[in-house]
Amino acid sequence: MCETEMVAPSPMLAKNAIVGDYRIIERIGVGGMGEVYLAEQKSMKRPVALKILQEDLVRDRAYLDRFYREVRILAQIEHPNVVNAIEAGADGGVYYFAMTFVEGKDIKRMFDEGHIFKEAEAVRIALEVSYALKYVWEKHGILHRDIKPANIMISSEDEVKLMDLGISKKMFDEDAELTVAGMMVGSPQYVSPEQAKGLKDADFRADMYSLGATLYHMLAGVPPYPGNNAMEVIMKHLDDPIPDPREGCPEISEATAKLIAAMMAKKKEDRFASWDECIDVMKRILENLAEAHRDKMRTTVIKATEIPKFEKVSSGKSVIFNRTWKIIAAAAFFMICVSGMILIIKKGNRDVRRERAMRLYNEAVNFIGSNPEPSNFRKALVMLENVQRAGDPHYSAEAKNEMERILEKVQQLKNKRQQNQKYNALEDLKKRAYEFEKNGDYEKAVSLWINYRKNGQYAKDFEFEIQKAVDYLGRKKKSKEEGLD
């Protein structure tokens, strides 16, 4: 392994210490930028994860910028597979950042505790992370840039949550090069070749590579390129062939092995061209694995009913034994059927929700495309609200994105209409003042502008124009009085 074992330093904050609106309970993590504590938000009486910036970093403006940049990024993001930000601040020289506390375990901890991921479980986790990465890339132009097991949390309710966007890169922001120019950013065991080279043109496919490496680790039980130090591992990412997880775990399907190979292609151009393409492949794999599981269950039921028969003997013991076996077989068959039905019903309910949400979402998107007029926006919003009520996390998030786009368009139209109203009001004022000016009645023209300054709807916006007009008319009036006009 390329990571050396380190003894964590003593916590910066003691139990029950108060930082802003938060009471410290215990330290739950130590990272490169600081420490993470479980804390109670006093005003809301709820647990939060509180990140505290290291004291020596506070004196470094670049690190402070990076700290607040993390907060600005997370504050924009609302997705069921991303840990939500709450707030950031400073208290007595302690800089903190509060986020939703997720009760559960990250994948690294699950590795450490000996958890073995089944193929369907691992692909499902990768799929949920893909939804999150698709959202942050397409909605906000953000790369996570440090996808690894320690940054993927599985909640106590089996929800997948993506964590730690602290070294994310907002591709289209003016401070995009704040932490990346000439640097390799990411964890060596999962870093993409383009990140390892410090290239500036990395895009969403860098996260795709790291997620592929993480998926490999979940299935094979080891990272794709183990090594004794970071440089050795990085060189393997750059030069070595893509490993096949079936070498150590032959029961993995060929489709999943091909998925990992496509996600971890050395050249980003050889990976999936979009997150949608990658997601579609993952969904097909999960469908095939579920079908294979159902076939296996049916085979198990058939075998369970194949009970050996016994000849009758005078003592009657064989008859009793045979009857007992039949009872046991019937009970086992019944339990298998019940369990199977429960699984089928649960999956059926999820499928029904997904299909309903997809249908409603497609109807809404088609309606918006065919009826882009403002008068139809309200109906489109209602249709998208129905998508959210369908209860599917993926399409709920997509519907929320569409609603935000519509509301943004509404605001743009509102701003444009207001600008037009301001422009028309100013033009009307100029015309009326000009009529007085033509007749040489400069006092009335000046009064018109001054009265608008006191009572006009857009007086604050026209302050410069009003003052300019008053000064101009004052000069005209003076020239007239002096006989120069």
C-alpha cells in the first residue's frame, strides 16, 4: 500500500467546546485541511458534521480561499446522493464549515471491517455515485477530483452519499485554477492519468476513471494498482494495462469487467462519452444480475421439491420419515416463495415508481420543448412537481433541475420586462421635459425632473440621468437669463 500508517494528533477542540452555534461531541475524522467533528447545532437541536480548518492554515490566504470555496460549491448543490452544506463561519479564530451528518460508514471503513461487496451491491453504489457526479458536472460544471472509497458514504438507511468536494474544481469559474495549476490533485490509488500528469484540460471523465478504480476495489478487494509508494502507483496508472477484476474474483460478470475497462481507459477519449452512457450500461448490468438471481431462485425452489422417496416397511418408520421430509420441504418451499414474493414486490414497487416518474418527466420535458412560451411555464412547473411526487430519487433530482431552469428563465424575463419599463419611463420623462425646454420653460422642465426624483418609481435608478438633466437645464436657464440663449 502507498499510504503509511500515521498516529492522529490530539483533537484541536475538546468535548463540549462551543464553536458558533455548535457544541462539539467528538472527533470523527482527520483530513488534509483539518478535522471533522460530530457536533450538535444548538439552535436546531440536530447533529451535524463540523469541519474545522487547521490553525496553521488559517494564516495562509490561499488555504482560506480554498476553504470558503468548498463552502460556496457545496451551497449550490442539492442532490439526494450528495452531502448537503449548512453554513460556514469563524468564531474566535476558529474557521468552521457545517454539513449534514450522515449516520453510516464510508466504503474505506467497510473495507477495514472486512466487508465483501457483492457484484450487484458494488455496481449499485457506483450507479448512485454516477448520478451525483452527472448532476454536479452538468448543473454546476464541477469535478470532484478525489473519488475514492473514503469519500463514499453508505448511510444506515442504505443510501449512497458522495462526500468531500473540498478539492473540487469548478471548470467555468474565474478562480478555477486556485488549487490545480501545475499540481496533481487526487488520491494516488484512484487518480486518473490526466490528473497524475497535472493536465489542466481534465473533464468529467477524470471522475469516471476514479469511480472505475473504486468499483474495481470493491469487487476485487484490492486497489487496481497496489504499490509501495505513491510514485510507483502513479506510474502504474500511467503505463500498466487495465487490470481485470475476474483474475482474483472469477464470478464477476464479463459485462462488469468491460464496464470497469471502459471507465478506466488510459485516454479519456476512450472512456464513455457522457455520464448518461455510463449510467445506461450500469443499469443494464443490474437488470441482468437481477434476472440471473431470479433464475437461481427458481432453480433452488425446484431442487428443494426433489425429496428422496422411501419404501414402506412394516415398522412404519420410513413412512413417518418420508412424511417429515415432505413437511420440511413444503415449509422451505413456502418460505422461499414468500421471500421471493417480498423481493419481487419491493422491486416491483421501485420499478413502478421509476417508470411513472420517467413517463411524467418525459411528458414534462416534451411539453416544455413544444410550448416554450412564458404562459406555459406554470403548467410545466406543476408537471415537474408531479414527477417529484412519484418518489424516484433520480427523476426527482432531474425534475428539480428543470424547475430551476424554468424559474431562472422566468426571472430573466421578469428582469427584462422591468428593464423595458425603466427604459420607457425614462424616455417618457425626457420627452415631457423636452416639450417644456422647446418652449423655453426651463423651470417647469427642472421641476419635472426634481419631482420625479422625489416620487418617481425608478428614481434611484435614474439618479445620474436626473442630476445630468437638472445641471443641463440649469445652464440653459442661466444662458437665457443672461441673454446668451
